[in-house]
Amino acid sequence: MATYPQNNRTWQILNAAEKGGYAVPAFNCYNADGILGSIRAAEKMNSPAMIEIFPFSIHFHGKSFIEFAANACHAAKVPISFHLDHCTVKTDVFLALELPFDSIMVDASSEDPEENVTFVKHIAELAEARGITIEAEMGRIQGGEDGVPAVEMEALYTEPEFAAEFMRRTGVHYLAPSFGNVHGPYPPGGPEKFWQIDRLEQIKAHSPGTILVLHGAYPIIPDLFQRVITLGVRKVNLNKNLHDAYLNYLGKNIGKVEMTGLQEGSIAVWEEEACKMIKLLGSDNKA
Ligand SMILES: [Zn+2]
């Protein structure tokens, strides 16, 4: 029987991606529409996937919604894990450890680096006892997105040597590096201008086998994405990429279509966008 972390769903999905050389989409969802649309897309494309929510949903939607989301992910015909993104508040991390998440991102990147190591290591130990795996940010990714407090401080780029040491000392499973990626829309010039591909290459070289996570994937630049996937990015967080199309559909159809039709239509739009992302990341037919 597989033992921890091999028995963890997120670990299985991302390690299969590491072996296969592709990336898996992690769909940021704020409601049941996103969850259903993401699951349908993954099943249609025969793709593994991740569905992630922010701590906002723990507080706003409550425990029964979290259980619904986890059950929906786990009942899918393809492997889908349920993840908590950007847990910045310590009490939220402790709350999340008691909920049915497969994995949690601990974002303690605004702390003093040494405190960050101590805290993340402690959480990784608690998570192991619950069969949950941990993603951590090292350095500081700039910007903000709906559900994540905006970082006003200057970005702190991940230092490849420190990242390797951080991974070793904390025992976390996945690393979200800061290499010029930005949450939310990029300033003029976009990812092409800001991503330090050399830095990402060095991070991977210093931490071989480490699963890298990409935050700040809006907008998508296909060539650049292929490039970072070849460098070891295995999880790509997708938020506005899907919400743009979904909200646009709702905006145009609200008041004109009945609720049932509105849900069918908006989830279909989400599903279509999600399928495009799956194709782009290369996770189609990898379930
Ligand atoms: Zn993020």
C-alpha cells in the first residue's frame, strides 16, 4: 500500500505530470459553476486536474460547501484533487487542516525568511499526519487577485540556493517560485518582459525533482508557457483566464435567459475555456 505522500491525490497528479513532462491546470473557483465546469472539462479531455479555492470560501460558503467541492472532485471520472490556494492567515491554515483538502498552499512569504521556514515546517508536519500535501511560496510574488490580498511590497525573487535549502528544511512538496511572475494583470510588457526564465532554470537545477507551481498566468502566452513547462512547471493556477469568458457570458445573458439556461450556458463557456487550457498545458489524455 502506498504511504505518504505517495497516497496523496495532488502528489500523484503532479508527480505523474513530472514524469510525463506536462503541466496540470489548477482552476481557481469561487462557486459551484466553476467547479462543475472544471470537472466536466477534465472528464471530456480525459485530463487530470486540480480545483482550488481561496480561504474566502471557507469563511463565506462554509464547511458544507467545502465538503461538496471535495466530494465533486473525488467523484470525477478522472483524477481531480482539491486544493486550498494562498493560505496567508495562520488560523486559516489550522482550520484548513481539519477540512477535506488534498493539498494546501501556505503563503507565509511576507514573513521573515527564518520564521517562514519554521512555520512552514511545522505545518508540513501537521499536514503529514492528515495525509495532506503542502505547496509553499518562496520569495514574494507581486500583485493580487480576487481573494488574495494585494502585495504592496516589492517582489522578492526566489534565490535558487535558498529555494533548495527551503525545500530540504521544510519538507514541503511543491514550490511556487517568484521569478518575475505577477498576480493579476501584468504591467505593460506582460510576462515576456518580466519573467526571468534563467532564474527559473536555476531554481530547478538547484532542486532537481521539485515540482514547480506557476502563479500569475494571466494573460497566457502559449510559447512562454511551453518553455516553462519544459523547465519543470507542473501546476499552473488559472483564475481570470476562465472568469473573463464566464462573466462576459453572464453579463450578456442575465435577464434574457432563464436561470436553468443561464447556468447551462455559463458553465458551457467555462468548460470550453478550461478545455483550451488543458490542451495548452498538455494534460489531455493523461488521466
Ligand atoms: Zn497565486
